[in-house]
Amino acid sequence: MCGIIGILGKHEVAPLLVESLKRLEYRGYDSAGIATVNAGQLDRRRAVGKLVNLSDLLVHQPLAGRAGIGHTRWATHGAATTGNAHPHRSGPVAVVHNGIIENFRDLRAELAEAGITPETETDSETVALLTRMFMERGMGPHNAAVAALHKLEGAFALLWLFEGQDDLMIAARKGSPLAIGHGMGEMFVGSDAIALSPFTDRITYLAEGDYAFVTRAGVEIFDADGVQASRETTRIDLSATQVEKGGYKHFMAKEIAEQPVVLGDALRHYLKADHINLPEELDFSNIERLTLVACGTAFYACSVAKYWFESLAGLPCEIDVASEFRYREPPLPKNSFALFVSQSGETADTLAALRYCKGKVAHTVAVVNVPTSSIAREADLALPILAGIEVGVASTKAFSCQLLALAVMALKAGRDRGHLSAAQAAAHMDTLRALPGLMNAALATSDEIARLAAQLAEAQDILFLGRGAMYPLALEGALKLKEISYIHAEGYASGELKHGPIALIDRTVPVIVMAPHDRLFDKTVSNMQEVMARHGKVLLVTDAKGATTAAEGTWAHLRMPEVAEPFAPILYALPAQLLAYHTAIAKGTDVDQPRNLAKSVTVE
């Protein structure tokens, strides 16, 4: 959500800024812009829509300069227009911002008293206006930016550029990530390592509340109290920041296809022979309750895991959507764990929930894909899901790897609590180890799914059904379809169908039934028959035994390889993803960057 890049370089920065912004497209955006300082003069270019529009503009109206900032905007306050696009400028100040300034209306009133009027609908412009106001009162850029910073309430990553200052950028973060990149006589600022990786492998992550004065000679960092601070500089693996499509038409297709490999990597990390490789502090023996908190797809991963923790370990679980969790001020037993799942590790609501839980539970545990992220750094324990960079906005391989990490934790909890014998745990570990091979078989159904998707693309509404741990997978399948095809879809527990949703069934509504032949299969099939009796168009996703038993009379069926309970959701995630992908292709939508969505949601 909103990408930031800043460069104090040795060469013309405009093309470098645009190229770096392209690496941040996965975050989601609807406008883009850059500003540079050239011979002391500050200037900017902005455009609505894709970055190609900004590139076209720069061909006709080039920007010179070796110092510059850039931004891709995901609209919050104010529509996606050129006027509302970043960078925002007021007099000698240009600012780019990721986040939300919650008190911007009060600040606008204060600015109005000083005779300063906004030109946009955005909250972000307020930062530039405040900085200008303080500079007009005699402050230099450093003090003016800090004075403006102290007036802001909300979450933000900020980067300032000043007229007449071609060797200065000022950066600040609170709630949203920001990193400093170190070069040889050059310096860089970016939303994440992906933006900075073309320029350097030496990264310093700003801590919560930090601000920094950046020049080509280096960076001075100050904490929230204004005390100069030292932050660790780390070297990143540049090969891990590559975002090429690798011959695939879309990143999503590539990331779906990568799942057997990344899951295999994660399995080798977490399962060592008959040993589960998790931190010793993660001891579930005397834990009273587990609280799982996440958003979106990660929430559905937690919903699946609830079945595992309760059935395999006898551990009571509570799941919450992060955006609701802290506002109901839930009581938390001291002898409990709080678990936070986020692909980016920067999800604002999940981070806020983590901070609420700190000190109230025995351990806070992060399950993340980015080990340097805010959630990973602030949790007591951080478990990487090892999915690699996921560029497609609709999560695929990260979901599978989240499920695997949660499954491994559930097995450890089962052993710690005496709910699983060594033999039972070993059998479950064997089931997990078999998944990469089974996933390869599931991927082989892609062409068949593409043929079915051509008809699904004509539907106005689609329902997904599942029982047990397949119920949250039905929710995830519906979410995937909504995200990238824009078809209205809903997931339901199969047994709930007759409590209302069955009223939606007719010949025009496809119903996708996720039903491996397990102990709940017969009950799921009974619900499926209720759909078919009302002329519903059923697509049954099952295994060979399930197809032999129940495929007759369905519109179509997909055969998955047989997988032992209870880990079928990890395998069945693939046909759910492929159905969404191919339906979106049939509809001609933007698969990797669907409208209105962002990859990393860093605002509440």
C-alpha cells in the first residue's frame, strides 16, 4: 500500500525513481509521481493510473536532477486524481507519505489561521503545508520537518525533499515501514528492500518513531524522543529480492506453480527427521489458550489452524480479525500465547493487535514472510514461512506456507500437551512431507480448470461449500475469486446452507464443493444433493474415491490426489487458487494488480 523511494545519487535520478517504483507496483496503487531538485530548483511530475502514464509524461516533460523522491499512491483521502497524487508540494517543500494522518482536519484549521490553504483533498498534503509554515517562521529544513512531525497523529512513513537542498532527504516512520539504503557516495530510502535492492545490499531499518537526516555522506537517526540512535545495518540477499515472472504471464501463475518448491523448503526447515524444529520457548505444555489474529487470507489460514490446534493438541483457540480485536479489549490469560499471521509483517491492524497483547500473554508469536518486518521485530518469537517474495496481490504461496507453519506448530502443541503420541506425530509429519508431490499432481489439473473457468466467468454469483477445516478453505476460495475476477462469491459451512443461503440456489449459480473423501464427506455430499435438487450447478472438488461415490449428476468434478487427514486444506488451496486465476483470465481482469486492492495494507 503506497510505495516510497528516495535517491541522493551520482546520476540522473528520474529514470531510477520510476524503475524502483515499478518494483513496488505489487503494493497496489492508482497514481504515481516523482520530484527532483536540479540546480537548486524543486519540480515534480505526477500521473493517474499505471506507471507507464508517468513514464510517458516524463518523455515529454523530463525532470533533471540527482536528488529525488517518488511515490505510488493507493487512495485513502481524496480520489485518484493528478492533484491528489504525490509528491505533495508547498513552496520549497515536497513530501511523499504512506499511511493516514488522523488529525489532518485539526491541522488544516491551524494552517488556515496562518493563512495557508490546502490545494488537495488529501491528508498527506498537510505535512508539506506544516513544514512550509515552520520554514516561513524562520526554521531550517531539519527543524521544520521535525516540528511538523511532532504535530502528526496516525500512522506514516514520510520522506521530505527541499528546494535548494540537493544533498538532503528527511525520513520518518511511525506504524509504516521505511528503510535506508547505503551506497558509495549515494544514499537511498525506500518502503522495503525490494525497492532498494537495485542500488545496494546494505540496509538500515528505521525503528518505530525514528526520524533520519540523510545525505550522500550517510545518515543520522534519532528516536521518538529526539535522541540520536544507532540502528543495525544488515546485508540483504539480493537474489531473494528478484521479482521477475520467470516466463509466466502473471506473477500469480508463477507463485501458484512455485508452491511445491517453497513448501518443500519450509518442510526441510521445520521438520528434521522425527524432530520438529521450533524454538524451545514455544512450549505449549501449560498454555491455557491460543489467540490467533490476522486479516484477509491470513485470517482464513488461522481459521483452518483452529481445527488443527483443537483436534491435535486439545488447545482452546480464539480467532479474531485484527481490525476488530483490540477495540473490544479482550481479556487475555497470562498463560496464553497470542499468534499473529501476516505475509508482509507490516499489516497495520495486525501490528496494532500485537502491541495490545505485549505484556499480557506469555509470548507473542509472529508467523511472517518477511523476517525483518515490524511484526517480526516486535513479537517475542518470529517464525518465517519461507515462501519467498510474493508479488501478486492475491496471496497464494504465502497462504500455503502459512498453513504449513501453523500445522507444524499444532503438531508440536500436540506433543507438548501429550495429546499426540510419538507415532501419531510421525504419521502426521509424513503426511506433510508428502504434500509437495501431491501439489504437483494438483497443478496438473490447471488446463481442465481453465476450461471450466470459461463458464464460471459468465456467472454473477458463485458459492463455495466446505465442512470442518474445509469450511475456512471455502471462505478463502471465495475471497480469491472476488479479489481478481470481481465476481461476487461467498463461502459457507456446508451444514449452514439450509439456514438461509440455499435461497440463492438456481441454475445460474455455480456451487463449488470442496470435499475430500474424509470422515465428513457423506455429510457434505448430503448438502451437495440439496443444491442439486434445486438445479444448482455443482463443481465437486474431491479425490478419486469421492468422485466415484458422488460425482454423478454434478456439472463437473475435479480429482485431487488422496491426502490423509487433517491436512487436505493445504492441498485443496491449489484448485481454489487456479479456479480464481483462470476465471479472472477468462474475464480479462488485471490478475496481479486487481482494482482497489493493495498487497501490503499499512493503514487501518
